[in-house]
Amino acid sequence: MQTEAPLRDISLVAPATHSTIDSAFVAREVEAHYHVSGRVTAELLYRGVNDVYIIKDDNGRRAMRIWRAGTRSIAGVMQELDYLDFLDSHGVPLSKSIPTRTGDRYIAVNALEGVRPAVLYTWAPGVKFGDALDVEVAERIGGKFAEMHLISKDYKPAQDVPDDPIASLRENLPSFLLWVEDRPDDVRDYVKLTETLAERLNTLDGMDLPRGMCHQDMHPSNVHLSSDGTITFLDFDGCSIGYWLHDVKNFIFGSAFYGFDAIYGAAFERGYLRIRPYTADEVESQELFLLNKAFRLLGGAARGSNSRGRDLLRLQNLDWFARYIKPRARSLGLL
């Protein structure tokens, strides 16, 4: 019987894909690099695609996001921070980044798995919209979101880090198939859908589908509502040039994914359309964008499961995704 732990051989330390940075270390880094007042504390808020910490000092709360190593290039981080500055200068209500004392936009955390960029943000007041559902507020959020798109109409990022949905579909597939390997119908359908959806997305360039800078992950948890009715957008991590319709349908899908009544997604879209009506091609493409969002989310989660596990499936299982994806794919002639 083994009675003692084996001696530690540092040459055989296991590699990591997603370490958890100690909160006390994060607090020391904030204190070392940022303007603070009094004692600084850090608390891990959640661990997900990236990790977010609540930072507190005598001035109140802020939030620090620490990206996973290798998931977002420095150019991608700077693309987000530049866009936040642009939106803030145009009065868009958002959680904005805070520079270090020396004016740097981010700091680097040297973790076990590699260098992880970290950015400090202003705290988004109030609660997630998903925790304070209200039809009238959903309409206001949709209107503000449309205004953000129109403000961004001519915005060109200095460091354009493009989002390639077609490449993502194909890159996600091998990991995706591991998730559904015991579901032969899903294997058959999702292999086919990867190709047919990619082919359909390739035809969009010739259509009247407005494009511009997009949030790329707007859903009911990425907008906060304060007690005085203030709306604050947050989590622009994936922002890039894309189809505005995708941005809108992301919120519609997100409402369904979180299990909320469809009236809230409909109200969001109604508020949006009062400010920016859809083109005829956007009207015809709505189901395609809902399908693409769901299929790409599931595939991307599978691809990232070496770092995160199957955490997405705690919220909605594979049966739910099949019911959401396959009828849409069949109605569009993709299955």
C-alpha cells in the first residue's frame, strides 16, 4: 500500500490548458500596476471562456478579465479596447477599460500554460438583464443596440482581426463529433450540415446584409440594468466586423438558450427595428442566422472543451440543440 506521496519532479510537471490564477496574486498585480485607493482585494467571479475577477478597493468595484493563453491575440485585445474607446466617446453606455498608471492598455500574467493578457474594466452597475426581465426594458435595449450599430457604420478597426465563421465551422467539426459520437443521427446530420451551411454562408456576400463592427456575443447576460434604469453593455471580447443581423439574432438565440420566454427576444428585436429596419434580404435570412449561431456555438464549445469541459451542456443538452438546429436546417434545405 502506498503511504507517501511521490517526490515532486519539476521536469514532469503536467501541462495546463487553463489554470486558475490565485485571487491574492491578481490583487497584488492590480495594486502594482493601477491607480488604487486603500486595500485591494480580488475574488474570482467566474471561470469560463476567460476568467473574470471582482476587484475592490476604497473606490468601489471594478472587473478584471484574464484571457486564456492562446485564445485571443494581442491584436484582438487591442481591437476590443480601441472599439470600447470609440463607443464611449459617442456616448454608448458600456463597461470600459481602465489603463495602468503608465498608460498601458493591458498587463501580462505569466501563467503555467503561457502568457495571459489581463484588462481592468469599470464595473457594470445593476444586474444582468436576464435577472430582471421586462418587456419594455428589452425594447429599450434593442433600440440602444441599433443605435450602437449605426454609430459604428463607418468605424474601421486599426487592427482588424477578422471573424471567419466558415473556417470555424470546419475547424470545430472534429471536436464536435466527439461530443455526439454515441448519437449516429447527429454524426450524420452535423457532418453534412457543416458543409451545406458553409456553402450557404459563402453566398451572403452578394446580398443586401449590412455589415459593420459587431459585439458578436450580445445576450441577456451581457447587458446590465441598474435600479435607475441605466443600461450598460459589456463583454465585447469577440467584437469584430460582421453582419449586424448576426448580432441581433445572437440576442434572440441567447434568450432561448437561457430558457426565457420568447416575448423578451421579440421585444428586443422590435426595439431594434424601430431604429434600424431590416433590409429585404435580412428578413429572408433570419432563420439562417439563428441556425448559424446555434451550430457554431455548439461546435466552438466542443472545440474548447479541453480547457473548459462540457460546461455548456449544463445549460442545454444535445437534445435541445438538435431540436433547435435540425428543423431550421431542413426548412432551409441544408439537411
